[in-house]
Amino acid sequence: MAIKIYQPDRKDILINTEWGIPQDHLSKDEARQKNLKLFSGRWVTGEERKQLKEQRDVYISIRAIAIILMIMPLLLSGYIVGSQPDIKNQILPAVFGISSFIGGIGLLRYRRWGRQIGTLVLAFSLALPFMPILADDKGAVLYGFLGIIGLYYLYRKPARQIFSEPVTDP
């Protein structure tokens, strides 16, 4: 099984390295003697397994948030097309949708600017249910929920590490 490397240039994050010992290089008995556990076809220590699982889950959640941000403009397009011909009612959803899409692209590439735009969009989505354009919409609560969940996953400790400057050895 090939190791999935999310950011090849980030060797300071364990999951982006050649971690562990391949399963076929070590017998099950030898691994037990060394107190190693199997994770994705490789033998690792318990602490490495925990760290790898957490990092993998964060990378997956960032990708999920990015996809949601890229889909949000489609959800808002109904408000642009179905709204009154008043330009005010069309500009806000259009700006929100474009920002959301751009932030999603940045998150898919694990860029800091994508996280910053994503943070603004998700924080703004917390206020959407209280804005006049969505105040009567029963689905507006979904935007608030997505905002809370998205911000939580973008600011967890492993996510902060993913978006930080790479650590280089002097």
C-alpha cells in the first residue's frame, strides 16, 4: 500500500514522510516484541499511530471543508437568481459565493491564504441566518452549523501545524 503524502514539501509533518516499517519487512512476532502496531500497512509505535491518525483525519477534514466551500456558491445561486432585481440583494450572495469558492481552492492546496479566506467565509456564514436575505429561510441554520464545524476543524492544533510555516533544520 502506497503512503499518501498530502504536502510533499512538508517533511516536518510525520504523515508526509516515509514513516514506519512496511508490513512485509517485519513479522508479526517481531513487531509485537518491539511493541509496534499496524497502521495502513506499516508498523509504527503507539504514539506515532495516534499522531498519524490525527494528521490524516485533519487533512481529510480540510479537504471536506474545501469541497463544502466550493459547493456553497451553488447553494447561494438560488438567492441571486430568485431575488428581486435589486442589486443589493444580488451583490452580497455573489461576493460570498466567489470568496467561498476561492477559499475552497486555497484549502484544497493547503495554502495559508485559503485558510484565511475560508475563516472569513465561515465566520460570515455564522451571521447569515440573521441577515435579511436569509432570515426567513429554514435552511439558513445549516450555514451557521457549517460555520461552527468548519472553524473548529480549521483551528485544531494539527490544522494550525499544517498551515504554519514549515520547520527547517538550520
